[in-house]
Amino acid sequence: MSIDTAKGVLGDATVAELEAGLRGTVVRPDDAGYDQARAVWNAAHDKHPALIVRCAGTADVIRAVEFARSEDLLVAVRGGAHSIAGFSTCDNGIVIDLSPMKGAIVDPVRRRVIAQTGLTWGDLDHETQAFGLAVTGGLVSSTGIAGFTLGGGVGWLLRRHGLASDNVTAAEVVTADGRVVRADPDEHSDLFWALRGGGGNFGVVTSLEYQLHPVGPQVLAGLIVYPLEQARQVVSGWRELTGDMPDELTTVINLTTAPPLPFLPPEVHGTRIVVLVGMYAGDPAAGEAAVGPLRTLGTPVADLMGPMPYTAMQTLLDPLWTAGAHNYFTSAFIEPSDSALDAVLRRHLTTPTPASEIHLHQLGGAFARVPADATAFSQRDPSVLCNVVVRSPDATGFDDSVAWGREAREEIARHGRGSMYVNFTGDAAEDKVRASYPGAVHQRLVRVKDAYDPTNLFRLNQNIRPSAAA
């Protein structure tokens, strides 16, 4: 139905009754702030919800879920609004906006934090670093903690401390029938298993409790830039080094185009380059020996690896990933064989826009030591996660760029098992769900979905359809 039809069906009195029961606010299509309220980070998704409920707390979330169910409205749940596939907004439905919910309680003795899910990683790092503590967070600080964590959560602490989801110790969830449940290893343990990698399928997560770890405040981190002509030797050399790297060191190869930044020589501006980005999550002095070999993979055009605050590393990439561009990300877990690296490097030569990139994320370490059946994120064997990133400042030529991204992913994925990282699937489709949750994992997720959302109220995600909707 159109927005006008949705307004007519709901009626002013109905919406007013909803608003009267909230501590937060309702944003309607006629309100002055509507266009700002409906905007999401990824401008490729320009949706017009019938209502946006800006929740002040869990009670507001309960009220919004009950309202959506009673009025048979499509539900989108928004935290940081970074959903690449556009799940944090919708046409003609209701957006349950958690962004006002930014409470965090840090227990430095137990090394735990209870974090409301309107927080971004920048927000949470600010709170936990006050105590010299952290948990695996996003690579861009404006990313919301919730969607990132529920899909797994790959960051600079992955090899030292695992995924963000591996460090979740409990979650508060508003289910489709309006109940509030605590999911942890002892209560609702099936839901607890599913939340750690199963995406936003099972309810609205209003807070997450994380195990924290001593990190920083100083770490050894940054980037080393190599020219295109050295790409093959750098990437091959990086692959050889990863086999012996300590868990404290997590690295990423970024095949990109050099922006006109002052620390890069003018002659490389606008040319394709190889950027090795990494962080040593331990004593920076000890990290020098670990990162030393990364500096000799070729002849760098810039070396910006050195001691810096952990929070600086967490925000290092922010200027390149501001809101308002058109984005499409897709992914494949691969093994970096010679043929796989050849495919990656070929695709690097044809990236459709200067901001389009291919990332090779080093895995292993603590990430790989989590048993495959311990969480819904079961893909622990691969040694590399390849992300294909399409980014354009506007819609001009974006569809063609997305087609390039899909083709690149398919070629590169042939060098793995075809599996994907659920946070970077690009499209909402059944084949993407099955590629993210293979075999028995998917069957178990269906059973959890049947128990907590049998009518599929929460379906704007890489959807695990309940049995009744199969």
C-alpha cells in the first residue's frame, strides 16, 4: 500500500494512541523531520516508511512491536542504520528506531559491559576505553553495535578475541509476541545460540552484554601502502606470513585506488594500490617484531604503521565511509591459493569506481578456535574472508557497478565453498541465506525461528523463514 493508504488505514487517532504510550516519539510522513529520520547510511535504499518510532527504552520497543503486530505492518529494526542490504528501513511499514537508546554500564572488575543497541562502535569504545577495555568492534566507528554483532562481527580484535558475537554473554530481546526475554547460556539457550551469528531474525535486541578484554590504550597499528606493480608479490608474501602470525596481529589487504591524501605521493593519487592494514593487540613494543616483515613485502610508497590509541585505529577509516553514498558489499570465504589471488588481482584491475575495493581479511586465531556448533556463525575453517565493495557517490552507473560486484564475487567464490558472511551478502535472497547458514545450522535456526517468531514478523533480514512460511 502507498504511504497515503497506510496513513488512512492507521488513522490519526490510532497513531496518537501509539504515541501516547511512548516515552520516545513517532515521526510521521508529514512531519518536518521525516526525510532526515528516514535516511539511512546507504543511499542506495531510499524508502518511505509509514511511521518511525524513535524508542527511548525497552518499554517503547514492546509498544512498537505490539502495534506493528496488531496493525499488520512490515517491521524494520534500526540501530546504526548501516545495513548494506537495506534492512533498517522499509516502504509503508514501521521503523523501530533504537538510535536514542545509548546507555552503557561498564563493570571493570568482571570485565563486562551491558550496552543498549542504539550505540555505535564509537560510542561503545568511548565508554570501555575509559577502563582500558574493549571488545571486537566494527572497522568504521559509526556502525551500530547490534546488526554488526548479530551477524558475527569482524574487526581488529578477531584473531586475539574472536568475533563480536563470540564475546556476547547475554542479550535482552523483545520477541514477536511482545515478551521480554533474557537469552544467555542458562536461559533461552537456544535463542542465545541463534543470536550469535543468526542476524536479526528472532526479535528486537534491546541490549547486549559483552565480555571485555584489556586493550590499549596504545596499540601498534596503521597501514603500509604498496604500488600496483608490486601487487602480486605483496599479496603472495602476505599469504605466506599469515601462517606464522601471532594471534595479537590481525591484518587486511585492501586493493583500492589511492585517494588524494597528503601522506601519499602525488604520483600515486588516482592509481590502483595495495594497502596492508593491521593492528597488533598487545604491547606495541612487542608488536614491532611481528609487523616488521610486513614492511619488506615490496617497496612501500607510504608506511603509516606505528603506535596509536586504540580509539584512533577504530576511527582511522571513518573519513572514507561517510553516509550518503551508494553502497553494495558482497563476500566469500576463500582459501588464498595462487588461482584465488589471481582472480582477486584481475578484478582489482577492473573496479568500476575509485571507491570500489576488494578486501582480504585474515582469519584464524581465536576466531578459528570456537567450535563450529557453538554459535550460529559456524564457518570457522576458512583462512580468508574476501569482501567485494562497490561504492559510488550517487546513483549514476550504480546498477552496472553492482553487476560488476556480483560477477567478481562469483568468480572469487569458486576458490572456496561458496559460503558468505551474512553481514555482507549484498542482496536479500534465499540462496544468500543458504550460503551463510549451511546444512544443519539452517535447520536449527528454523527451529529457533518457529519458537520465537512463527509468523515471521521480523523478516527484513537475511531471513530464516519459519516452518509455517516455508
